[in-house]
Amino acid sequence: MGKNFLMVAKTLYGLEDLLVKELRDLGASEIEKGVRSVSFQGDTGFMYKANLCCRTAVRILKPISSFNVFDEDQLYKRIYEIPWENHMDSRGTLSVESTVFSKRFTHSKYIALKTKDAIVDRFRDRFGHRPDIDRYHASLHVHIHIDRQIATVSLNSSGPSLHRRGYRVAPVAAPVSEVLAAGLIMLSGWSGQCDFLDPMCGGGTIPIEAAMIACNIPANINRAEFGFEHWPDYDPELFELIRNSALKRVKEFHFKIYARDRDPLAIRKTKANVGEASLEEFIDIQQADFINSEKEDKEKNLFILTNPPYDQRLSLRDVSDFYGRIGSTLKHGYAGSEAWLFAANETALKSIGLKPKKKIKLYNGKLEARLVGFNLFSGTLKARKSTSTS
């Protein structure tokens, strides 16, 4: 086995505990939770496994240098001193991204540009030519993080964000990201124990992530490439071994996932995305309007999770009325079910008119949002209390 080293998995706000559990279950050691991040230790094979299997990670970083920095010239000098030729060929391609939390440094794009300049200048000075820039398919993805005066330089083993699973060939307006969709499902507690319905499925991201969770399919099995595949020490045989081992853990799923939407274009895009993910046997896709609908099989347990429009990136004529009708449909048509709604409109969620059992604060992009759960009982609350005490 190879030597363990430090890695940092980046995630979304509110998904840190889920990522800790994922990494622990995969076999990571020295796990420490941060804000939107989890640090851990593992070897090269584990780095491959984490990229392939983690549903709630946005990227997996391998730190290579950390130092104090007080101005841009000092940053340039310290970046220049790193032996970048050990990590990529001078005729390769480069991508640099940065995150900055500092009073001294206030512009993340400028920090990324300064970092890029230092790297390419080192190559030019030593080899007479420099790497080109390629944002998505670079030979090396570099990440620099500045927290106050401490700069940490990392190699991004994932490349572009891990929310790019590879199956979304037909995008829709205002989609929920694949990482967030997986997080919503995992936070709700559904893992394949009953039928699942997304009645406003958009492009099908939530149903697809649900199917992959239920069947234990590796999250990024459809991804075209990872950043580490371009590294000089990439071991394709080891990665294939990791990949085959993960696929052996795929399990059967004996229930059904229903993807519904009233928009025929959304349904066509859902079918395209589900087909790209090769999940047609698990996901039933039909055009249907959820409002005033009823549970298709009243004898079966049903779990509902959806990300309805909430008048932010998609406009609604009367958002309160729309959410009121969602609440009425849930109450009268889906008694005996469990329902979870994710929205970035507090007023809209209050208009549902049902008492939530749980609220979880999250973000959808920069929008503060809530994942809200409801138990949909039959009859009135008064009648249920009377029955339970008799």
C-alpha cells in the first residue's frame, strides 16, 4: 500500500456531516470536519476512490505547500519556488482557481492570476516555453486558498467540480446541482427503503441521484475524466482496480422511482439524462401535473422529495398560491406519505399550510434555502390525538 497523505474534500454548506460519514465508510483516517470542507488522510488509491464514490464532495484537494503571505509579490515568489515541473510537463495545460478570506487580499481572481503568472514564469525561465491555460481539461488543476495571511497551495485531483457527474446531457433552467441533490436525499433519510416520487423533476437530477443512492452506484461512474488522470504518477491499473471494486458493491433495488413534471420539455430532458445514466429500469418517467393529483398506489409507502420553483431563478405568477396548492395536494392526495420540499423562499414554504417535522438550512448557489420535511397523516390533527389517547 502507498503512503498516506493529507487531503481536503470541499463540500457545500450543511453537507459536512454527510461527507464525514462517506469518507469514514470508505476507509479514510484522521478525519476532521471544517466549514464546507473535511480534511482526512489516505493513500493514492483512496484519493481515486474518494473522487469516484463521494456523493457530497465538490472536489478533492491534495495540499503541497502552506506558507505565510503578506503581499502579492511575496505570494508570487513563494509560488514560483514550488517545483511545478514535478507535477506537470512544460508543454501541458494549466488551470488555477482560488478562494480568499483575508483583509490583505480581497480579489480571488487576481490571486489566481498572480499564481498562474508565477507558475508559467518558472516554466518559461527553465524550459524556454510555458504551459497553456485550459479551464476544464487541464493537465494540472491548481487550487490556492488564502485564510487571512496563510496561503495553502493544493493540487485539485478532481479537476472540474465533482457535481459534473457526466450524465446531464440535457440541462434545464435553474437546476439543483448533482452534489446538492444527493445531499438533499441523504439528509431526508431516504436510502431506497420504499417508492420515491419527485413530482416536479425538471431535468431529473433528484430521481437520478436517488437511483444511484438506492443501488449504491458510484457517484461519478459516468464522469469522463478526473484531474489526477493527467498527473505524472497516475496509475491506471490501480484506478481500474478501485473502479471495479466499487462496481462490485452495486446492489439491487426492489422499489420504484417516479419522475414527474407537467412540462413536456422537462420530461424529454429527464429521459435523455436518465438514459445517459443507464437508469431507465429504475425510474418511471411521465408527464403529469402534481397539483390536485393523488397517490397512485394508496397501499404502498411513498417518499416525496422535490425542488419546486420558488420565484427566484424561475418566475411564478403567485408563489404563495402555488405553494398553497402544493400543500393542499399533499394533504388530500398523499396521506400516509412522507414529503420533503427544498426551496429558497421562506414565504412560499409557510404558504404550504402544513406543520413541518424538520427544517434544515442549506444554500442553493448563493440563495439561502430550507429543506423542510412533513409527515402526511390521514385525517385531522385533532382526530389523530383523540385516537392515540383512547
